[in-house]
Amino acid sequence: MDGMNLTYHVTIERDGETWRAVCPALRGHGAVSGGETREEALVHIEGVLVMILSEFAANGATPPPDTTVPGGIPLTMEIG
């Protein structure tokens, strides 16, 4: 996965006074984050995804495939 671009879909929704971002395909690996604004939640979940996908790469493992979800936002990250 060295130097690959990977795209994963995330959902963002209000959670009380904050925003919650989730990547369904990587949720079991901890891909849940949040922020005070929608934009902040997007930035935070992207950082979480980069960490998770970098760990897969470092271990030589193939990450799970993306899950397209209604209303999902595609995020493309360069890993490696």
C-alpha cells in the first residue's frame, strides 16, 4: 500500500451540541470521531482514518473495502 490513495465514505451528523463522524467500513477499528463543528468533525475523522490505514500498511495487511452509505462523504487519503 506504499503511496496509495484510498477513499472511504464517512457520515456526519449532529450529536447534541457537537458533530459526530463515523466511517462505517472502519468503525470496528475505531473510526469514530467528532468536533464542535461539521468541518472540525471531518478533519478529525480524516486524521483517525489516516492513522488506522497507516497501521494496516505498516503491518502489511489489506484494509477492509469501503462501504458506500446514503449521504456519505467520500474522503481520499494518501497512505504511505
